[in-house]
Amino acid sequence: MLITMVTFFAGSQLARSSKNIDQSLMGQGTGVNAVRVENPQLLNAPRSSKIKSSGIVLAQSGAEDFRTRGLAGRNKSNPSSAESGDASDFMNQKGPLNKKQLQDLVQLAVKSTNPIERRKAFDRLLEEMRSATFTYEQAMTIRHAMHLGGADGEQWRTFDYAWGANDPASAVAEIDKIPEQYRRGFTSNMLPGLASVEPRTAIGIVESMEGELRQHMTGRLLEGLADYDVGFATDYVFDMAESGDPNASQYMRRLAKEVMETAGFEGGVEWAESLQEGALQAAALRSVANEYANNDPQAAAQWAEQFVDKEQNSRLFGEIVREWGNQEAASAWVNSLEPGQGQRDALSAVYGHRGATSPEKALKEIQAMPQSSDKDFALNGFISGLAHQDGEAAVEWAAEIAMPGMREAAMVRAAKQYYRQDRQATQEWFVASGLPAESWRQIVSSK
Amino acid sequence: MNRNLFPHIIWILVASISFILGYKFFPAGDGRSAKPVGLEQGDLSLADGKSLKREGKGVSSQQGKGAGSEIGRDALSEKKTLSDLEIESLGEKLKESTNPIDRRLAFSQLLQGLTAENALLIRDQIKDFDAGSPEFKEFHYAWGSIGGTDAIMFGVDTVEPDMSPALSGWASSDPQKAIAWFESLDMENDSSFDPLLKDRKMKAEDLRNHLMGGLVQGLADTDPDLAMRFVQEVLDSGNKAAHGMMHAPISAMIRTSSPLEAAQWASQLEEGFVRNQAMSRTADHFARKDFEAAKEWAESVSSNDGAERVIGPVTKNWASRDPEAAMDWVSSLPEGKAQHSGTWAALNGWAGKDPAAASDYLANMPDSEMRNVAISGFSDRLVWENPQAAMTWANSITSDEMRNDALTRVGRSWARKDPKAASDWADSTPGIPLTIQSEIDNARSKQRKN
């Protein structure tokens, strides 16, 4: 009797242990996950091979899983109603998901017509990715299924971000493994996730790149650095400026947008105002002004007035005018501003709008102005608006600007549009324009 | 010897059976009854190191009950009761977390805990989302699916476009009731709509069409055929607003079915505008997903009614890679509308890829109806690169009717691209047909107005 009971008990226990062999690893994994969030730097260390080889039994399943069955048997409604029973069984399963389950979830996340169901299925995959038992094989199963199912761009961005954030080592290794045609897209998506947990690894990757690729990836990097720590990201942009990066202001504007996205508009204003005065703060304030004017132009205008005597911040006034839906109100505001660089920049923006919408009327107003820097700024804005529809007239009016530097820049700007409209005529105009030969390169450049 | 062995055999047998019974039928715990493993929603670690579990038991304590629930049949059936505090805490994470995945999962938890009773509090948490964002729309969709008219009519007093997604949600969960409610609407005589019609001066017809868009989207989500029938009826009643709505069921079919099934579904629709649109879109999708299969299918239906809607997109896809092979294939098809559609598409695509080679090909074609169609497709594309050459080619079409049509189309495109140049050309070219002159004049006057 004793032997019977002992063998029964032994069988029972053995069954349990073999069923839960993968799940038993989760206990260790949870600890790793906690470390991952609280001390991201530790993730630079290689992950435990035990955790990565969780030994999940992967069911074989091919592309056929994504095909519904024949016309007669097609789902009258969406896969959520007819097919998702399978996925629903493990939607709330707490343990690791096998290959078939991952594929079914991806199918639901991509194919269901019910947006709530798509979200829930995709979120289950994201939760799986946060699990410490998440493996490279699982990541590839999901990616393959997403590819077959036709996942949208947002799903790819989210998945790649999550991979970079949750399993940095294998996500970084994937950069070299992924086929060339997908490398840029994958790196661009994954980088912010990586930077959100391992900022220095992400910075190292971007700094090993060159040219346009590096410029693009720096923008993505900043998104992730802002997720990691806004202060860290800000310091990084200041460091780039100090080392002479010509795009630092552009990066600061990008960072400002990211800060506003995560910290909200008020948080963005607070952050931008707290920055050290100078060109980078001006770039951040311009982004903030743009967003502010988009939401509430009156309030933005009032807020901007504190910067009216600060020349480096003059461009934010133009930003507000450009975003102000009611151009009459914008114009009245510009006229009420104290004379200065900010007011002139705003004036330029007012005439930029008028040049595009009512050029004849705008021109009469400008012609009635006495010769002054205000008139130059008005003309400068006017030709920007006009050039898109009449490059020929724009280049002629640009030549009327009295300030030499502004005149040349305006002529080149107008000529770029003119060149798109009529190459031959632009060439002829250029010969007689008096512009230096190197301006031609700027005119024909697509940027 | 045998007698000595017999008791041992018996106890070994009993022990083996016990072991098998224990192993097979009575495993000690199944992992679910043991301490939960893996991630619970309430356990999601957030960037700030906090856990929802610390802030309230509700979320995680309900989690286990939902295991294995029928989320597929009703995305919201798995309810997790959220306290007000939990809702506000999730809302805070939604706003403040710097990690987009955390924000996403916090939003999902709010949706899962959504009930008719707590909908307003949850809406308060998502009010900062842009009205065009998926989160804003999905919240109202989810609310509509459980709240019906309450969720829809809440939107009467808000400035955001939340009525339409709420109606979509309701239509997806209870299509017949949603249709009945919509059809019984008498907004002009219903004071509940006064904030929109009287205060905000919306036109009842515009509001009705706006709501109808939401209704069709929800119907398409649950039953594309029903949605298509509904759209067809609206079109038959003379409401042209339904033209844009047919794309919801077509998109739903493309999303949920294989490319072949979607194409077959489209071809079986009632003949007319809706079927034409559905066939073109599904054929285009089919060709992009699996060109060889799409070509095979297109061949098999090339003599059928409406086949031109299939041949055109398939040929265009092919021509973007190998225009000559595409033209060879089109030439082998039965003569008729489908062949013409393919010819137009092949030369149209070819003109975009290599206009010089395409013009050489045209120059060597014998005069025929097929050549006229080919020139038509070629000049329709060429106008964006070289409008004057496109006009010259269009003018060489030997069929009077086809030539006039082609010249009018090319003139219209040219006038859109560069009204001044088109007008100068028209002024300096004697004998231009009136239709072309008026297209150019229209485009020029439109631009002046803008």
C-alpha cells in the first residue's frame, strides 16, 4: 500500500515538474525584470543563458495559418468572432506563450477588425516581451508573423521599441543579422527603446554612424533618451553643441517636441524656460511656441511677450504668427509689440502668410512702407509666401530688400522655388542676378 | 522460482499503475492554482518602479478570474472592476510615464475596466488625447459597445467628434439595434440634438452623414456583408455621402480575408459602382500581396463581366517592374474592356518608369484600338513630366471620341500642375476643342480664387 501511494505521489509530482519546467524559470526572471527597470545600466551585462534558453516547445505552423478557409467557409464577420476562440484561451494565460500562441495573437492583433481586440492581443505580446523568459526565438516568431500578416507601421514601431527596451542584447545583435533592406527601419524603431534603458549603448551605436543616417538616428536616439531621463537627453544635446555639431539646434527642437509629448505642454514650457539662455534654449522655445500657438494662440502670444527684448528668441514670434489661425488677430498682435527683432520676425511671418494668400494686397501695403528694416522684414516674409506660386515675381521682389545679407538669402530662397517651376528661366535670371556663383549650388540643391 | 517471482510482479504492476495514474490524471497542481507565474496586468512594472498592486488590489485580484475568458467573442467581457482610485492612478500613469509601452498598457487596463458606470471617470483620464488619436477613438468605441445610446448622446455636449466612434462600437456589438436607432433618428424634432443643431449650427444632414460613417464602420467591423448592403441601400436612396463609406467594408474584407477571398467576395457583389470599387481595391491588394496568384486569378476571370477592374490593377503592378512582359500578357487576353484596361494600365505604368522606352514601343505599334488605348494610358501619365509631349501624343489618337477624351484629361492635369503654362499653350494652339479649353480655364480660375 505504501509503495502504491509513494509511486502515485512520485508520478503526480513528476507530471507537475515537467509541465512547469518553463514556468519555474519565470521566478528568476521576474527578478531580472525588476532590475531591468530600476537599474537599466546593469543590462549591459550579458543575460543569463538559463533564462534565454527556456526550452519552450515550439509548435510548427506555417503561413497557411494566416489564410482563412475558402470562400464558402470564410468568416462572415471578423476573425475575432469566428477564430479568436483559440487566441482568447491564452489571451490571459500567465505563463510563456508557445510559437502557435504567439502566431495566433499576432494574427488577432493584425487581422481583427475590432480595434479593441487588436489592441488587447498586441498588448499581450508586449507583456510577453516583458517576461524574463522572453527569448530571441519568440521575438523572431512574432516578427515573422507580423511580416506575414501585414502588421502596420505603428505595430512595428511599438514592437521594435519594446524589444530594444526589454531585451537590449539580442535586439542590438539583430542589427547585424537583419537583411539590409530592413536594417534602417528596424534600427530606427528599436533605438529609442534601447536608449530608454541603456542610453550609453544607444549613443555608442549612433556615434558609430555617419552622414544622413547618423543625423536621422540621432533624432530617434533623443526620443529614447528623453524616455530615459529628460535631463540626460538635454545634457547630451548641449554636449553635441559644444563639440560643434551644426545640427544641435535642430536636435533641441526635436527634444522639445518629445518632452512636450511625455511631460505635456506645461511640462515642456517649464523645461524650456529652465534651460540655459542661448541658441539651444531659443530652439527649444521655438518648438514650445509652435505647440502653444497651435493650442491657444492668444495665450501663446501673451507668454511670448516676456522674450520681446531678447534677440536670440526673436524667431519664436514668427512661429506664433504662422500657427495663428486668425491672421487678423495675429497682425494686430504684431502691431502691438514693442519694436525689436521679435516684432520684425513676427512681421515677416505675417507677410509670409499674406504673400501666399493675397499677394497683390500685401505688396501694396509693403510698397506704402517707408524704407526701413521693417520693410525689409516684411518683404523677406512676403517673398517666401509668394515664391511657391510665382517664383519669377518672388526673385524680383527679393532683390528689393535693402539689407545685403537678407537680400541674398531671400533671392536664393525664392530662386529655389523658381527653379522648380522653370529651370531654364531661372538659369537665365541667375546669370544677371549678381549673386555669387556658389549660390547656384544652393538653388539647385533639393534641400 | 515462478511462485517466488509472482508477488514481486504484482507489486511492481500495482506501483506502475499508481505511478501512471498519478502522472497522467492527478498532476500536483497545474501551475494556475499555484502562485501565479508570468506577468499579471497588475504587476506590470512601470518605469518609476511602482506597481499597480501596491496601489490597489482590485486589478490583480480580479485578474485570475478572467483567465481563459472569451475575449475573442466580446473584447470587453473580461471585466476587471476598477476603483476610482485605481482609475485615477492609471490615468496618472497614462499622462506621466515616460515609457510609451507603460502608457499603452495603462490605457489598455482602463479599457478593460470600463463599465457604463465608470465611463465618465475614465473619459476624464483620456481627455488630453487628441480627438484623432487611436486612444480617443478606441475609448469611445469601447464605451459605445457597452453603453449604446448613452455613450453616443454624451457627445452631443462635447466639442470632440466622439459620437461617431461610439456608434461604431455599438454597431460592432449590436448591429441591429444600432441600425434601428440610427434609422429612427429625427434630429430636427429631437431637442437632445439642440446643442449641435441649434447652438453649434450644424446641419442635420451633415450630422446624420457623420453618424452614418460611424455606423458603417462598426457594421464593417462585425459583418462586412451587412455593412455593404447598408451602404448599397443608402446609395440607392440617392445619398452620395455613402460613396466614401463603402471603403470600410472593403477594408474589413481585405484585412480579415486572404487576398483571393477578398477578390472573390468583391466580384460577387451586386453590379455597379460599389462592386467596381471593391474589385479594383481587392485586385490591387491581391497583386501587391501575391502577384503570381493574382495574375492567375485575373486570367481566370478575364472574360467575366467587370474583369477590367481586375486586369487593370494587376497589369499596373506588373508594368511597374516589367512593362514589356505585362504588355505581352495583356495582348494574350481576350479582346474587350479587360484587355483595354490592362493596356492602359501597362503603358501608364511604363510612362512613369521609362517614358522613352514606352514611346518607342508605342511608335512600333500598328494603328489599332489597342494602340489608341495605349497612347491614352501613356499620355495620362506623361503629362506630369512633360505636358506638351503628352498633348502631342494624345492628339495622335486616331479615334475621334477617344482622342477628345484623352486631350481633355491631359489638359485638366496640365492645368492643375501649371495653369499658366497650360493656358499659354491653349492660347497659342489653334482649334483646341472646347472641352479642353474649359478644363484649363476652370483650373486657372480655381487657382486665382485660392
